[in-house]
Amino acid sequence: MAIAACCQAVAQVGGWRNGQGVVHCSGAVEVSALAPAQVAGAVIGGFHPLQAFATVEAALTVLPGSFFALEGAGPLTAWLPALAQSLNGTWQWLAPGARPLYHAGAVFASNYVVTLFSIGVRLLAEAGLTPAQASSALLSLTEGAVHNLAAVGLPGALTGPIRRGDADTVIRHLDALDATAPDLSSLYRALARQTLPLAQSLNLDPQALDAVTHAVRTEIPTR
């Protein structure tokens, strides 16, 4: 773990001292990784920007206005919110031990969006589009979904066949995946099952909900 190793290396040359604030910016690493600094009298904490930094240039653009997850005590309780505020950000204190779930949520909403996008490109290419055409088309669609999330939030941003209770379309999707991309069938079913509660909260017709639920159950349906 680079953070812990770096902190220990600085401690070994006497780099930490009483009155310092020592903070890392990882969303996944526990603040306890900075324990060598704390032993030397520093106050330790975490300051994680919930943002996707693909390049340094992109980071400079998207960092202002981001959400920041904070952790710390003593003077950090004033310093860290002030730092977030200086970046026009919002923030929330994390309880000790909350980082694994917090970071897993971030991975679902960011990293796996890229993964799902790549799957979409693959399937559109199988359907006859070039990868460039598929990327352009799906980028517009993804931007529309993000716009809907910003405009109406959850669960109202949900669209598509499960939202409509269209079990026939879901079954056709699964038939096509089973025939062409069987490695994706289980993933489609798993994501569909996670989508069902959203559709249910939008007052989807119970019979339609049952039909979709039957279509995406764990085992491959007999049709």
C-alpha cells in the first residue's frame, strides 16, 4: 500500500511532528494508514474527492464543485470543510470503517459505467455499427441518462423495457445474448434484477413486474 509505505518512510526520517495535519486523498484506504504520522503527534484524516480523474487536465476542470468525503479530528474538523468550500464543493464526514461501502458505491456509479459502456459498444458493433459509430451513439444516450438523473433523480430517471414492464423485449434481449454473447447473459439478468425495485417503486403494473421477474430469474428460462 503506497500511502502507508510513504507515511512510514517519512516517519523514519523524522518528517512528522506535533501540530501537523496529515491527510490522504484515497477513497478506499483507511485513515489508519497514516498511523506513523499520528504517533509523531500529527492529526490524521482523509479528504477524498468523489470524482473521476482520467487526466491531470480533466481533473483541473472537474474538481471544483465536487463532493468530498472527509474524515479526521481536532483542527481537521475546521480545515477540511474549509478546503472543500474553497473548491466550491459539498462534503460529508465519513464514519470510521465506512470507506469500503462508500468506495464500492463510487465504483458502481463511475468505473462500472465505463465497463457497461464498453459492453454497449461491443453489442452495437455486433449489430453492424462501427465502434466509432457505436461510441458516438451511446455517448449521447449515456449523457441523456445522466441528464435525467440530474433533472428528476431516482427512481424517475429510469427508462427502458423494465420500466415499461415489457417482458417480451427483455426475453428477446436474452435470446440474442444467449446466442451471440452468452458471457453477458448472467450480467444482464443480474442488472435487471437490481432494476426491478426501481420499476416497482414507479408503480409498475404487478402483472408486468411478475412477467419481467420471471424472465430474468437466475436460471435460464425454458422458452
